[in-house]
Amino acid sequence: MTDINKYLLSLIKEGKTSLEISNIMGLTPKQIHRRLESIKDAGYNLEKTVLDDGTFEYSIVKDFSETNNHTTKLKLVKNVRKTQVMVVSDIHVGSIKDAFYRMDKVYEYCVDKGINVIINTGDIIDNVNPRRNSYLKTNEEQVEYLVSKHPYDKNIINIVCFGNHDYNPLVTEGLDVSSVLTRQRSDFVSLGYGFGIINVGNSQIITSHKIENVISLDYSLKELSGKLILNGHTHNKGFFPSKNRCRLNVPTLSDIAISSKPSLPGAIVLDMRFNKFNQLDLVDMNHLVMTDDLHFVGADRFRFDNPGPKIIENSINPLCKKLNK
């Protein structure tokens, strides 16, 4: 191991964040990431914690049982009682209907509003499918395009739960989209395929994307304690409270419709607040739709009371009716 990498590893052992390491060593986030990959290749098992200011904490995992590709931590440092995240889904890079330029609008919105974390609930590529028209004709081309063309901002981190279209290249040709993306991009964190858990304070946010014939969230749901489920795959926005949790179907950013009455392409901003026990307590779910830009359509506020989540307020932007005509 080089002396620079040894020094970087010593800073990690001291508990330095990526921002502190950058300031101490004069390295960019991308340079830190490349050195971390080299340290991993040397045999060290490193784990990232996502901070809601768009940086990372690192730790060396010494217990095999603690390693879990489906789990990450989101630590609140801007305010220990609340945070905002952007949620997107089903971009389908490679399809002629991917409308990938909309991710630029998402980033512009996040920068303008000070949002540093984007949660993506899957189907980040379209994969090669004879039933669809693709402008990128191989899975490798789609992944390379995603890696090189996906927007980047040093203050924004993407947490991704990969979906069925991302999983297909692994089955058909051994191409692991998750591994490629997280090795080559410093700003991506993988929750694996099908489902993932984001630990925030003393609560869990569950991410889900259905993959046929694979152990998925539906299979493991009873074992998970998360109150909020962010679900991809449906392409349409939907909100479904139940006895002790609620599921939010995240709309697609693409122009691919999979139902007879598709919702407009868009995204969700979650304004999450936590009680004194660091448990998820109050959520404002702000629905954005995409025309030439991102527009606020409406919001639902819901509180996680006993016996379950309850909507306590909602509002509709007048623009909503106009856009849905």
C-alpha cells in the first residue's frame, strides 16, 4: 500500500469525514474514492455512512455479520431532527423514452433547495430488450453511458436500490450494474438488487423494486420494521397507508408508461422530521411533475401515530389540474 493510502486509512481510523479528509489531504471526492477502491483491493472492508450534507463517514468493518449489501446509514448532521431527500425512480437509461435530461433538472432543483441526498428506487438502466426501442444497443453501452453522463455534484450523493432491468444484465451476461456504478462513481451508494434498508436515527426507510423470482421486499416484509416504504417499478405515483406503515410508489422520470392511466413523469421530495427518540414522526411528501421543468403539484403530510400512519393535511397546487388535462 502506498504511503498516501496508509495516511488516508489512518484518517479513517481517526473518524475523519470525507470533507475533513479532502481538506487535510487536498484531494477531491473522486480522488478519495479512487484511493478507497485501491484500499479495498488491498483487503480492507470499508463501510460508508451517508451524511445528509452530501459527504461520507467511513469505518472499517471487522465483523463479517455486520456486512450487508442491502443496508446503509443516513446520518443527520445539518439538523438532528429533520432532513430533506429527493426520491426518483425508473430512469431507464438506453430507452428512446428515457428522457435522461430530466436528471439535470432534478440536480438543479436539489442544488437550489439545498438537498444533498437523492434516493433512486431502481431501473436506472433499461437493459437490452427486443420488445423496446433502444438507442444504446448493448447493456455495456448503457452502463458506460450512465457512468459518464449521469449528472455529478460534489455535494450530492445517490443511494440506489437496483431494479429488475438493472438485474437482467447480471443474469444474462454477468454484468453487475451495481458494482460498476459504485466503483466508478464516487457519489453512488448501492442498496443491492430488489430491496434495501436506509437506517436513519432509530428508524428504517425501506426501498423496494420488484424482481421476479428473486427474494424481494414482498418476501421479507414481515421481518423489516421500517414505517416508510419507497417503491419503484410501478412508474405511477401512489400513496398507500396501512396498519403500521405506508408505501409510496415513486413516479418514473421517463416517458415509459406501463398502465392505461399513467401519471405524469416526476419525482418526490420528502421532508422528514424525527421525534426526541430519533424516530420518524412527521413526513411532508411533496409531489413534483416534469414538463419543461420540475413543478410542485401537491403535498401530503402524514404522521406516524398509533395504530398507524395518518394523513393530517394535504394541499393541491392549482397547476395540478391544468397539467393533468
